Amino acid sequence: MRRCRRLAVGRPGGTAVRRRAPSLLALLLTALAALLFAAPPASAHTELKSSAPKDGARLLHTPATVRLTFSEPVEPADVHIKAAGKPLAVSRGGHGNDTIEVTVPKISAQEQSKDRGGLTLVWQVLDMEDGHLTSGTLSFRLTAKAGHPAQAAALPEPSEAVHSAWVAVRWAGYLSLALFVGGLAFLALLWPQGAWDRRTRRVLTLSWAAGLAASLLAPGLQGAYGTMGTLGAVFRPGTYTDLLNTEVGVVAACRVLMWVLAAIALAALLQGGDRAARSPGWRVGALAVALGLLRTTSMTGHNSEGTHPGWGAVADLVHLLGVSLWLGGLTVLLLGVLPRRRPDELSAVVNGYSRLAGVSVAAIVAAGAVLTWQVVGSFDALFHTGYGRLLLVKLAVLAAVLLIAQRSRGWVRTRLDIAVLLRGDRATVRPFVHSVAAETGLVLVVLAATSLLVTSAPGR
């Protein structure tokens, strides 16, 4: 009788939330606009600030050394410089941590003739924060030799196959992280008895295996991409050892370790079922593993760029957590809870997840606004760079997801109680299943756009 009365009068609290939703969205969009207008230009990847001798200088003879100063600290192992196709020795040379000294050997007359009486250096540097590659050339005219000004050497291009594989592996890594962390949270907070559900256990196991595989493959692909290697270079031990000498490589190794530790939490859950999911000890351990996975994943993104890297790091962590709770919960709801159509589970779990998803989406939007301000930095970069336009595509897809999510929430408000009264009637639940499936599919597209953004350099 009480349930029927609730159906008749509706839910005043839900109505109030619906009335506030447009205002909250407008407030968030206004805040994003203010941040973009007020933000100072964010720093880009490691760039060449200056050189001695200067680019384009006229020199009597080949210089014994060339000094390069970058916009950020660099390690000699991350800097590769070639002249006439041959690698040159680089060292710190007693200068600051943002400066590299290059030893230039004597250039033969034949090699000079190829450069029309000049010297051209091709430089490449791997960003210490996110592992992205920046490259350029330095050209000098040797006036002791007759000839025309030196022609700029063609910049080597990274392998498209390696980049595509890197994007795919990053997408698989993000998806695995969201399913694993979000799935564990869903069981711990909303549905402990789901730890015995066969489909849910399979989702968690497959996401763990895929996450570990992606974390093992990503460093090799990133190393091959940074050194202009082919797909064959991905599996060379030297590719991994070179990357492990950098900050990016250390973070990648820590992420692999966190996935190994995650196996312990997963094994305990699979063995203990709902008792493990309700256990404070297991929850603390799972929380520690989840935070470790989220943090080591966020450390290889663009959040450290800009004038407020601390804000970027916190925002990226919140953003990843929100996406994980949202997508992981959607998947377990779609594959685990809804096929069973048990009235008690529908009543408790669907209502609980609806509230959790609302908080998660709010966190995603707020953290995304901070990250946009941090990485893009201005409206001009948002509309006039490839990175900014790709971000706009991602935001458009996300807006479509939110519209579908609003439809799902409408079903929860108006039809969930009827579905419970009808003991999970298939026809009553079916529209909600379709809505959740569409929402999940579009979130996968958002993750694909995120993978492209993370493996691209922000243009400003």
C-alpha cells in the first residue's frame, strides 16, 4: 500500500533535483567559460628554447659542440640528435638540467656537399612527464665553403602503425581500468551478492587480464613511438630498458605492479564472494589497489602540463574515478543485475546506482572543466587546434551520453516501482535495458576519444 501511494504522489525530492539540474549545468558551463577566459597559456611539451650557435648562424667551420636549451628539464638519454643521418653523442656538459651539449664530429666534404655547404642537426626529445615526442632541426651555414644555404633535413615521422597500436592499447587500458575499479566498487557498495554472479565474475576477470596485458604492452609501444621504431621494436628488450630509465617508464612499471597486486584482491573476492565484498579488510585492500591503479594511470596524461600541475593531477584522478564508477557500474548493471530481474535487487541496486551515477557524472563534468582549463588553456586553442577539435568531438558524444542517461533516470523515477510490483516483468524492464546499453556503447566511444587525446600533443 505504501509503495502504491508513492507511485501516486511521485517523488518530491526527485522533482526538486530535476528543477535544479539545468541551473547546475549552466553553472558548470559558466565556470568552464570563466576558466578558459582567465587561464594563462599552458605550457606545451618539451620544446627547444635556444641553441648556441643560434639556428641559421653563419659559421667559418664546423662547431666542435652545439648547446641546446629546452623549455623543461631533460635527460641526455631522452635526447637524440643526428647529422647526415648519423647519431651524435650528447651529454650534460656541465650545464643546467634543461641543457644538452652535442659533440659534432668533422663533417666530410661529401657530406657537406649534400647539405649544400651547411650543417643540419635533427633533434628529437622525449617529454619526461608524458612520454610524447617533439622534434625539429637546426641549420648552420658554413661560410668557408662555397654554396647555397643549407637545406632543412626532412623530419623523421613516427610509425603510423605503432601510433595506432598505442592508441588501441591505451583504449583497452582505460576500459579495463573502468570495468575493474567500477565493478569492484559496485559490488562493495551496492551489490555484494553479485560476487557470486557468473557474468559479473567473468567481467572482472577479463578486465583484470586485459588491464595487465595493456600495461605490459603500452611501454613497448610508447618506447618504439618515441624512437621512431617499427612494430618489431615493441618487443625488443632494449626498448623497455631505455624507457625504464625515464620517469615515464618508472610510472609504467608501477602500474604493472599495481595490476599484479590487484590479482590478490580479485582472487579473494572470487573465493569469498559476498562475505569478502562486505569485509572491511577486503574493502580497504581493494580501495588501496584501485587508487594505485587510478593514480599510476593519471600520471602519464597531460594533467601535469600548465601552470597548476597540482590541480591537474587531482582533477585527472577524480575524472578517472568518476568514469570508472559510471562505466563499471553500467556494465555490471547491464550484464549482471538486469538479466536476473529480481524485484529486491531491482529496487535496491538500481536506485542506489542511479544516485551513484549522478554523483559520478557531476564529478566528471567538474574535473573535466579543470582539465580543459589546464591542458587547452584558451578558447582559441579549443577551436583552432586539432587537439581542441578532437576534445570538442568528445564533449559532443558525452553530451549525447548524458541525454540518454537522463532518459534512464526518468525510467528509474517513473517505472522502477512498477517493474518491482510486476516482479521484474520483461516488457517493463526492456526500455531501461536498451537505454543502459546505448549509454554504455557511447561511453566506449568517449574512451576512444580520450585515448586519442592522451597519445596526442596539445596544440596551442
